[in-house]
Amino acid sequence: MSIVAARGFRASGVWAAIKGSGKPDLALVVSDRPATAAGVFSPNRFRASQVDAAIGKLKESGGKARAILAVSGCANALVGRRGFRDQARLSRTVSRMLKVPDDQVMFSATGPIGMRLPVDRIERGLVKAVRELSAAPAAGLLAARAIMTTDTRPKQAVAHFTDGGTRFVVGGMAKGVGMVSPRMATILVFITSDARVPAPALGRALRAAVKPSFNSITVDGQASTNDTALVLANGAASSSPLSAKGQRAFGEALAEVCMSLALDLVRDGEGAKHLVDIGVTGAATAADADRVARSIADSPLVKTMFYGRQTNWGRIAQAIGASGALFSPDRVRIRVGGQLVVRGTATVPTRYTILTRLAEPEIRVEVDLGAGRASARVFTCDLTEGYVRINAGYLS
Amino acid sequence: MSIVAARGFRASGVWAAIKGSGKPDLALVVSDRPATAAGVFSPNRFRASQVDAAIGKLKESGGKARAILAVSGCANALVGRRGFRDQARLSRTVSRMLKVPDDQVMFSATGPIGMRLPVDRIERGLVKAVRELSAAPAAGLLAARAIMTTDTRPKQAVAHFTDGGTRFVVGGMAKGVGMVSPRMATILVFITSDARVPAPALGRALRAAVKPSFNSITVDGQASTNDTALVLANGAASSSPLSAKGQRAFGEALAEVCMSLALDLVRDGEGAKHLVDIGVTGAATAADADRVARSIADSPLVKTMFYGRQTNWGRIAQAIGASGALFSPDRVRIRVGGQLVVRGTATVPTRYTILTRLAEPEIRVEVDLGAGRASARVFTCDLTEGYVRINAGYLS
């Protein structure tokens, strides 16, 4: 259970015939009482109109939301003014059906870009989705399935914390798994909590949680037009505000849920076989550390190397050397799976056991630039024929 | 014919047992008289020691070179100080055998990173290579074959110009075809001319020719540690200096050779099925134009789309929108194969004939940002399972 793990939230997932496959494609998440809300959104200049709408609504309402409608199978991006009208109409429909203010309905969509939403079918699907709203774990799972596109499995996470004797829940769901890039919240992420958290504090906690999680993963270096991370907190577990300690505990629980969902996204990256965890230390600046970590993470040569379980460490050095970061090559150390593989400008003969490490589902790369004290950590996956097949055939 | 098309140059290509396959892996190019020389080199901070050596020698000699030794099957990069000693020894051997000054011998290598050069085998191969030096086209072709790694075919080009009644030749050869990135001369490119061109003018002409050719192509956005473009001009066709008009004609011939070789590299990009020619106009600044063109060119989603002959134009918009360039999405126009496919924030229904265009070996993408007068042009190839297979299995 996840999106409905927090008290006072119900969800459903149904098939609204957006996808031809008959798989769930419409998720609805509703808080049974007013909730504060915060979001992080795509900075892509071609971002979808519902992303702009959500940003505007959160601003207008001062950070309140009651319902999230999310559809998969159509991104409602790059469809001109119709896209804006379509999402506005669906939002009004949800508002009417659930009797909640229109500016507290968040609409999200994911799927191919450039196709119009089948609004009538979605409205018919909504009738069923409202009827099936439930706090049962099975309903949360259906909602998590209904936002999937090329994901091979649903992503859910839950964390708990206590404050003043009350046990609170933070639960969430997310979908990927292509056009997944760093520099922002990625794709669709929805999180609920039954704690009472003022909207500004919720926003700060979300941004802090997103940085090391969704902002530190990359599948293919591509920044989607629809990326959205939303968190709703409804205070259903206790109407008293959290203590200062409780707020920190909430932030930690939120961070835990975000990290768990983010790593699940990378593990399920399109065609992925390995999670690659890249840590950079000893950089002169934080920007340099980030640059080096992302240069490695987005290198198709590094990614295919890990797929093929190769030991061609020069590809990692190439990515570091071309990153634009300042350092002295002589002082660089590269470790893979705990083994030193590059010392300065020379590769180090590696032990045979490296092959066992490369066969594991998670591989750790550690780079010490020897140029300062700044560090960064980015998670990526390998690049396989599967990624090419999925993306050469998607929307044919 | 190509590298030996210009008078006064001889070449050879032999197997020195660097590659296990028995295919040629050692190329030698020699000018029979003093020649001016200029080069453009990798800016990668982990670049190979022979790249540093070549830069130093050209500086010391004031822009002179007599011979180029190029080997494939080993990059001599990331091998510490041994790499420097190995390349220096090979250079001295060539100097002794050909009786030319050591600082006029250029050494280049390409292949897997992190392996030591088999110096003894290369010296044995050199004996044969010197014996087989020839101005015959077949010798030039063997040299072009001897620098190939994952290339599926040799790349040669030749252009002519006249000045004061004399006909001059510019000929060249190049190899790719992975770790091919923009921002610099790429991989190995060797060009010869029988014109007499002072070294500073030669350098200027080379840099001007490299910008729209080798600096405007990308296979996988990866900047190699060994990239080198060298041009030698020996005045064998006429000892008189070129006229001002002749210098311009030389620059044009050099640019033609560079462009021809660069496009051949992209066409033969690892696993490539299509050449994609990306033109960006209407940008606010040249940097923005370049940023947008490269963002499209290096997008794995755009590259797999062209491989799969898909019409998911949103992927191009996504790459433009995430590039960081400044523009108003409403004013953007995207054309593919001459057809308008995106107008502002909406896709345009495309005619069925677009599928015929997508099946052609060369596809033109035109983006008008509607934000100014700057433009850029970048060439790339599609991304196929072939790229993944080549790079997951290379050096196993």
C-alpha cells in the first residue's frame, strides 16, 4: 500500500480506453478533507498546459489540493490551446463530481506527446473511478498501475514517523521510465500524508526531498514536458500541527519515500538491467561534482559498458575528462564495485572478482577528483537494446 | 585516392599485429620534402600523451611535419607515463628510419583505452610500412583502412583548386565512428596538400574548415581522449606561395575535404542507419542555436525515433525545450523532410508522404526558433540496437 496508506485518502485506477491495451490508464486520488499541497514541475519550455495550470492553481489557492486526476497513454502536450481547454474541462468535471473547488483539482498526464486527450472517454472513465474510490491497498495498487507507460511494474513506497504519540504516514507512487532526466522532479510522482503540514513547510520539505532523489536520477538525460511531483498533507491522523521535531521527522519520511520511488524508477529504466550508483567526491565545487557525475551517468559508452559487463574503464575517464570540470588528471582515483580501477592517468590491473561485481544488479562507481571537498551522487541505469527497441517502436 | 592524391606524399597501411583480426592497423604518411603542418586536438583532460606531444612538437618546430604514424587497435591513453615513453620511442624510430627530425614526426593512436602499445610489434610493422610507402591510390586506401576501428568502410576525400595556372590537390582520410562528439576536431583526420601554405595560414584554414565539419557532427556526444586532425602542406605542386585568391581557394578545398570526411563519419556512425541533418535558425544568439541543434542531435529519443521511422515530433520539441535556449514556444516552427510538423505549441497533422521521407538515408530537420537571427547546423545519426551491441561487446 502507498498512496492510500495515509488516513483520509482514497484512490482508484480504471481503464478509460486511452490506452488501446485495456490496461488501467486513469488514476484518481482524493483527500476526504482539505489538504495542503506542494509541487515540483518540469522546467521544459514546451511543458504541457496542465503543468502550468497546476502551478497557477497552487499559487491561487495558497497551496491547497483535494484531488489528483492522472491519466496515462496521452501526454496532452504539444496540442496547442486545445490541450489547455481539455485539461481545464476535465478538472471542472472532477470538481463537480467530487464537490471540491476546481482550483484544488490537479490534473496530470503522461504518454506520447502531440495527441489530443480523448476527453469524452476520460469523463466516462471518471464515473467508474469515482465509484471505485477506496482506501484499500488494492485500490492504491490499481492507481499506481494506472499511471504506468513503459514501466514494467508499479512503484509504491511508504514511510512512517511519530510525533507527540501519534503515528503518521507518508505514502507515494511514481511512474517513469523513459524521458527520465535530472535537473528537476521527474515524470509523475504523487505523495500523500496524514500529517498536518502548512503549505510553505510542505514545499520546502518536498524540494529538499526531491534534490537527492528525483533530481539525482537519469535514465536517458531527457527532460520530459510533463514532469510533476505533488505532495498532499491532510492532517487526518491528527489535527494538531507537527512539533519542530515532528516536522523534521516528516521531512525525513518524505525524503525516504522520494528516494525509494526514485531508485525504483531507475531500476525500471527502459530496457535497464543494472542500477549504477555514481558518487563523486573531491571536486573543487558542487557544480563540478554534479557535472562529473552526470557526464558519467549520461554517457552511452559507460552505460553500454555496464550492460556488457565490460572493464573498459577508459570510458569513465573519457566522460570525466570531457565534463568541463576542473581537476588534475594525475590526482583522480576511480573505483568500481569497491576496486581501484584508475589511478591518475593509468588504469590499474583489476582482480578477477570484478566480473562478479559487474554481474550484480547494482553497481557502485566512486570517483575522487582530488581537487577539493565537494561531492555529488547520481543514479542511472545501463543502456541496452531494450531501450532502443522500446523507443524505436513507441507510438507507431 | 586521397591522402596520396597531393604530389610529394606517399603512404602505406600494414598489419602490425596490434589488432588480433589480421586487418591493417598501422598507417604511415610521409612527405618527400619539408611541409608545413597544423592540427586541432582533443580538449579532453584525460587526452592521450601523443596528443600533448603533437601539440608540443608543432609549437617547437614552428608548424612543420614530415611524417604521420597512426595505429589502430590501441589508444595509448590512460596508461600513465609508459604511454608517453612508448609514443616517444616510436616517434624516434620513425625519425631514424625516414631520416627526418623527431619533432616532425606525428604519432596518433586509436582504439580501446587503458592498454599499452605493443611497441616491438609496431616497430617490426614499421619496417614493412616504410618498404611499402607508395604514391599509388591503393597505398592511400590501405592507409585509410589501417586507421579504422569500428568503422565499416574507409573514409577518403579529395578536392582541387587552381592558382596562377597550377592545379593543387587537397586530400584526406579519417576514421570514427564511436566516441564521436562535437566541440572539437574528432577522432583521427589526416589531410595533405601539395600547395605551399605558411603554417599560421594553414592553422587558420584548418580551424575554419573544422568548425562546420568535424566540430558539427556527433554520433554519441562523447569526446574522445585521442581526437586529432592534422594537415600537411608540402608545396610539391609549386614552390611559389599561393596568391590571396589561391589561399581562399585552398581554404575552400580544405573545407570541402573536411565536410566530406565528417559526413562520411556520421553516415558510418556505430550502428547508424540514417544521417540526420539538423538546421536551427531564428535563434537569439549563436550559442542558443548551437545548444538547440546539439540537444536534438544528442537526444536518444530523437535518435531512436528516426531509427524506428516514427512521427513522434514531441521528442524534438522536448529536446528544444530542455536545451536551455531562450525563445517563445508559440513562435517555434519545426520541419522534417520539408514538411511542417510542429507550429508553436501544437503538432501539425502530417501528410502520408512523411513516411517516405523517413525511409530515406538522409533526413533534414529544420527548426526556426523565431527569436532572432542566429543559426547553427549539426549532423548526427540515428541510435540503433547496433550501437548498443557494438559498445556492449567492444573489448570483451
